[in-house]
Amino acid sequence: MRPGPRRKDARRNQQALLDAAATVFVASGVEAPVRDIAAEAGVGMGTIYRHFPTRADLIVAVYRHQVDACAEAGPALLASSRTPYAALEQWIDQFVDFLVTKHGLAGVLQSDNSGFEALHAYFLDRLVPVCGELLDAAVESGEVRRDLADLGGLQLMRGVGNLCVGASNDPSYDARRLVAVLIAGLRRPAG
């Protein structure tokens, strides 16, 4: 019976590592020192290397972890937020965090184009339906303009992604502010 608790502990450690790595990547980029991730997770560096032998392994795992977290957050936010529009706003904010972390991924995976393509397909398969569901719910509730009902999750995600691109090259560029303007522009005018 001892293998069960160790496996559970290992899974918990891995989740803590992924959460810590995502936090550090958002703050410092994917080239952040492994010791910073270990400190954030409260584990030794050996624990990180046991789970993720290379930086690329860690980055890909964080990417998948964040895609899954974003995908799971959509329905949870829709169920718990005061309105569908509020759920959409909160989900987009989480999506922006994900995009900031994702930025360095292409450089890390340059030598493995098929791996990058598989991750991109995973991203689209998991997140486009969630974004579409949130947008549809906000349209149905009357909070988002009806003429945007056909916008769809993919187009909205592309718009948000395009606004986030400039953040990596210019520290004064405020992607969150521009994304907030985009999302506010979805709202149906009062009256």
C-alpha cells in the first residue's frame, strides 16, 4: 500500500511545480532560473529535475497544465460568476496570463516543429470551445451585443492574442489594458 501515497505525493509535487513554474514564467519569462521555480514551489532543485529532466520538458508541461486550467476555468467561472459577461472577463484575464507564459515556448521548441504543432492543436481543441461557450452565454444574457454573436471563440482569442504580442518587446506596452478595452467593446450599450 505504500506506493499509493508516494504517487499521490509525487502528483501533488508535480502540480506545485507546474503552478510555481507558471508564476515564475509570467513574472520572468521561460528563461527564468530553475532555482527561482524551486523556491516558489518550496522544493529542492533535484525535485524539479526528477519530474522534468530538461527546461523544454518543464515548459511543455506548464503549457499543457495552463491549457487544462484555462479549459476547466471556463465552466467553473460561468457557474460561479454573477453574470456570464463577468465570467468571460475573468476567463480572458486568465487567458492573458497563459499567453504571457506561452510567449517563449516557440523559441524553446524551434527544433521540434511537430511537437509545437501538436501543442498548438491541443490548445485550439481545448480552449476555442470554452471561449465560445462563454461568449455565447454572454450574448444570450443580453450583456454582449447580438451583432457579435457570430464572432466565435477563435476570433476573440485571436484578437486577445494579437493584443498581447507587443508586450514581450516593450515593457511600457500594457496588453491587459488593451484587452480590457476589447472586452469592454463587446458590451451591449445601455438603454
